[in-house]
Amino acid sequence: MNIVIIGNGITGITAARHIRKRSNYRITVISSESEYFFSRTALMYVYMGHEKFENIQPYENGFWEKNKIELIRDYVTFIDTENKRVDLAGGIVVNFDKLILATGSRSNKFGWKGQDLNGVQGLYSLQDLELLEENSKNISRCVIVGGGLIGIELAEMLRSRNKKVTMLVREDSYWNNILPAEESEMINRHIREHHIDLRLSTELSEVIPDENKNVKAVITKEGEEISCELVGLTVGVSPNIDLVKNTDIEHNKGILVNEYLETNIEDIYAAGDCAEFRTAFPYRKNIEQVWYTGRMQAEAVAQTICGKRTAYDPGIWFNSAKFLDIEYQTYGLVNMNIDGEKNLYWEDPENRKAIRVVYTDDGVIGFNLMGVRYRQDVCLKWIKEKRSIEDVLQDLGQANFDPEFFKQHENDLIEIYNSKNSSHRVRLKRKRGLFKFAN
């Protein structure tokens, strides 16, 4: 059996590896982006000089031949679903028995005047990084449009080379569709502490060219002109579905799949950023463009292809990121406005740390951490078991895995809880998960 995978990101490569573990099928991975798999989330550190590109490739170059995974670097021009073949730009035709579409995402553009000028770009692919290297030479001023994770990463990258950076964020606070108000405000302050000119409630109107069609400035919807030589468009990403638009593979914003990652065409699957579930899972989106969800979907597809039909189980939501110097972790349902939810929140604004526990009368449903590290397995276990807020608080130190001599703040959170619940006072029993204290 010949398995063809289009895309060599985390989803495509995870599928290839797990199919190889379970079978002797022929596996072919096709990608135009790079010869070998690399860690996309580490691209920023290559630009900042913290890593060399070869160091963000998790596998040695000989890994693929050793594991009999054929790599082809080329563009796919057409998918023939009836005859089960893939046409490549270089003239090669690759036949398949089963096909996995793992084509990822692309940066959004919204039809702004000047969005295709020299010096305007997104940040997603290896080619985007290479373009940024070129575009950021001999310039001093940059404007970033959008305030998500990619936006703040791009701001950090450019500040590392002493570029002046302005961020235009449409919302009235950074990433406040995801972060609760207090955490969002913390990040607003932190961005400005890093000498980034954060403009909230501000939208792009157009990009102005100079006489050579290079970026000269942007104009906001309020009519302000901001001089710059580089514009980063980081207003989210969309599924990369160009390959299926001229086929009978059904698609909407993404490639439509069921819970088994199966498209409407037999033996063709889609997973990762490009996939859109026909029916969303509870409290989840139809399209989930997160590293770990792409990996989990790939594992499910691999099992199905190898004879064990497996539905994708998203489990309890979790994610992590870094906002400049502030580490962020989230588990479960946070900022979701669940009926009957209560929020226990502590913040140390001077040291940029915060702990939030979200709970209902039925138990704890979420955790949000800023500048404090909590163990994923512990937090997810408590949520799954619907542990009461009192039980969680008394064992809260068990989740903490900050370095040994870091100050712990679990008692600060407990004091807030006790001040509001005098009849249910709680005492911390576990500290940093290592020692158990008597009552």
C-alpha cells in the first residue's frame, strides 16, 4: 500500500512516523516548503540568533531513509481523486492508495490597499522567515498589524535587532478574545515595557508605497499616518486549501472532515491546520490551528490507515506560549463564560505573575497561569476528576514546577479564597509536588 502525505509539518510528519511504527507501507511525504521537517515554533529563535536552522530539525537527515520514508520537495499542482494520483510541478506523478492532506495554514490578508507591496509580509513559513531576513535589512521602523501570538513573536524578533515597532490591535486590549481581562491588561503593560508602541482599538486602512513600490507608511482607519519600511500582517491564519478547490473534495474554510478525519472522498484524509470538522466538539472550534492538536489528529489518522479506525479525541483543552518574558499556560475552560462559573484570581503585577482557577459548584474546570509553571498532567487530572475547589487549593502546590528557589504563590491564592469563604477555610498541604505536610 502506498501512503502519500502532502505537507511535512508536525501533522504530516507525525502521521508518517506513526504509520511507519505500525506498518511496512510505502510512505511518501511531499512538501515545497523545506527538505526536512523543522520545528515551526522555533523559527523566531533562528532569526534572533539563539539557534541555527539545523538545530531546530528534530531528526537527523538520515532518519528518513533509515525509516523508509521518501521525501519529495516539490509543489503539488493537482490531485486526481478518481485515479488516485498527485501531479507535481516538476512533472512527476505520484500514485496513492491513501492520501493525507496536511497542508497547514497561510497568513491572512483582508484586501487592504497596498497589502502586496514590497516589505509587506506574514510570518508562518520558512519562506516567510527568509523574506523577513531580507526585508528587515537596513530599516529602522516596522508596523505589525494584529495582536495574536504571531504578532507578539514578530515584535520580539524585530526588537531583538533594535527595530522600532508599532503594533496595531483592533481590540481594546491584547488578545482579549482568549485572555481574561486582567491577564490581557498585564500583557498590554509588558509589551509597552519592551518599548513596543502598542496601539489598541486601532485598525489598518492602507499601506502607502514610495516611488519604487516599497513600503513607506501605513494609514490607520483614524487617518493617522505612521512611517515604516516593513509591515507585518499577523491577523491570524487560514487553512491552506488551494489544492482542493478544483477537486471534488468538499471544503468550507477548511477541508471538511468527520471525527475520523475522513473527507467525503474515500481513502482521502485531512488533519491539522487545514482540516475543518463538520461538527465541532463541545467548547471547541471547527478548525483548531494548534501544534498539539495537529499532532493528535495525525496519530488518529495513522491508526485508522493501519487498520484500527480511530476517532479523534481532542481531550481537555490546553495550550502554552510566551509573551516576551512571560510564560503562559492554560488548561480547560478559561474565559468561556460557563454558566455558574467562578474565578479565583491572584496577581503580582510588579513581577508579572498571575494564577487563575476557574470552577463551578461541580468542580474545577480551568487554570490560567502567567509567569508560573504548573504541571499539565496534574491540572488535566483535576479537571477530568471534577475536583472541588477546596481539594484543588489544598493540593495546589502539587501542580507547581517552578525552579527550586522560586517563591511560591499558592498561599497567596488561598488567602484570597479564605477571605471570601470564611466557612470553608483551606490550608495548603502540598508544596511543589515534592513534600506532603501534615494537617
